[in-house]
Amino acid sequence: MLETFPLAEVRMVRRSIGEVEISGLGMGCWAIGGPHARQGSPVGWGVIDDGESVRALRRAYELGVTFFDTADVYGCGHSEKLIAEALGDVRDEIVIASKAGYTYVEETREAPGENGDPEYIRWACDESLRRLNTDRIDLYQFHLGGYDLAKADEVLAVFEELVAAGKARAIGWSTDDPERAAVFAKSPHCKAIQQHFNVFGGNADVLALCEERGLASIVRGPLGMGLLTGKFTADSTLPADDVRHGWDFRTGDQAESLRRLEAIRDVLTSDGRTLAQGALGWLWGRSEAFVPIPGFKTVAQVEENAGALRHGPLTSAQLAQIVDILQ
């Protein structure tokens, strides 16, 4: 087990979603949903241990993490149920984000497609509230990042309706497209845009929109789906029920990412950080809007990620050094 540290120390990095203060690090709860599939292809992260997931969620809270990001499709409802089980007794002390837009069947763990119709979003919200055992979702996000832009205002309207009904406190869109993000950003109830970003890249225009509008930029993939943790080598393989099972660490894009990671290893691990902690510190140094939400399956992973809060952001000099190396 990694070293623990006083709760006060983890409050060095703080962020906000609107007027609500949260920890600068959130927990991404996709992996703990367990295996599920879309049209025969895995969209989960392989086998999980529910007991370990509950302990990990609780450990994150003990270490000062107050923001938990999930979606109804993660494990076809299973991730939301685990959050309720692990953190139900501290519900008013945490901020829960969930999403809607992908269809799913709880009983079969199948996630067959997409649906952004208003009636579906209303139904999905009620189902998430049931599984989370709560009366509101603190941040409710549209999950379909490439949804038809012509229908985006219709989607925004139903999310606004859910705010008016008290079922959602704030709304956002999980999208890497600045034009789509701007549709939600015009709403006073939009407090965050979720986007993919890490030390290897992301959409700077979406980040700029968040910074200009005072929105949180919730970061999915902050550790490159595990690539930035240092746990993979050229010989690594992943099981068939893992969404990453097709990765090629010898000749594919992942091989190039491992090469680039090795080049910046010394900078990321400065001041006693692990690689993962350095990658999270890079995000905090890059923008005060960023709220990284690394995934996890174990208590040990939670402890390592939460340890980044103790170290805080990389310095501007360290960020510049990484830019020079990766050019």
C-alpha cells in the first residue's frame, strides 16, 4: 500500500463545477462497471471484483476525492449501483456526474446503440436516479460526442427541463468538438464540458472554450487508458473482453506512445512522482480548468492517483521541457 497522507494535504488542488467546489481529481468509474459489449465488441475493461471496487471508491473518498464520474452505460448500470453502495452514506459530501445517450440492457450487459431523443433522455435520467439511489444528479452530461449538430438544441432543451425538475443540478456535454460544446455552453446551467486530453494531446479549442466561459474541463483519458502509467511493455497483451484488446504495443500507435513516454519519463517522475502522478500533474499545470478523472479497478490504483494531489501541478518550466522533448 502506498503512503497515506493527511486530508489537509490533498486539498492543495481544488476545482469547481459552477459554484460547487470539488477535489481537483475525480474518479472515472467506467472500468468498475465490468464487462459489457456493443454489437459483439467489448466496451468494458474486463473482469472486475465488486468488493474491491467498493473499497476503492471508499478509499478515494477517504483520501479527499469528492468527484465521481460515471455513466448509465458503464456496465449497463452496474457502475452507478456500486457508487450508491460505496458512497450512499456520504451522498451530500460528494459530487456525482453521470451521462446518457448510449442504449443498454441491464440484464444482458448489452449496449446496442445510441439514442438522443428527448423521451429517451428523460427515461435514462430516471433510471440513473434509481440506481444511484439519489434525488438528483449533480452534473448530468450528454454522452454522444458526435451527435447530429442540427438536433443539439433539442437535446439541450431536455437537459434544461431536467434541471428545472430538480433532477439535475448542472449539465454538460462529453464531446471533443468545440462547435457542439458551444451549443451547451450557451446555457447558464452548463457548468462543464468533458473531453479527451493528456500529455500526448487533445483539442485545445474545446479547452479554450471552457476557459473563456468559466466551465470545468473534465478530462477523460488523462492517463491514456493506462498507457501513461508505465505498466505496458512491447510484450503486453490484453484480454478479449477489454476494450483495449486490439492494442499493438510492438508496431502500432501504442508502440509509438510508449516511445514518447520513455522520452519524457524523467520529467514526469520529477520530485518523487510516479508516471501516473506526473501525467496528472501535467494536466493541472496545463490549465486551471482541467479536472482529470483517471479510471481504476483497485485500491492501489486509487491511492497512487490520489497521491498526485499531494504533489500538485508540474511547473511551467517542466511543461516547457516536455514540449521541447515531444516536438
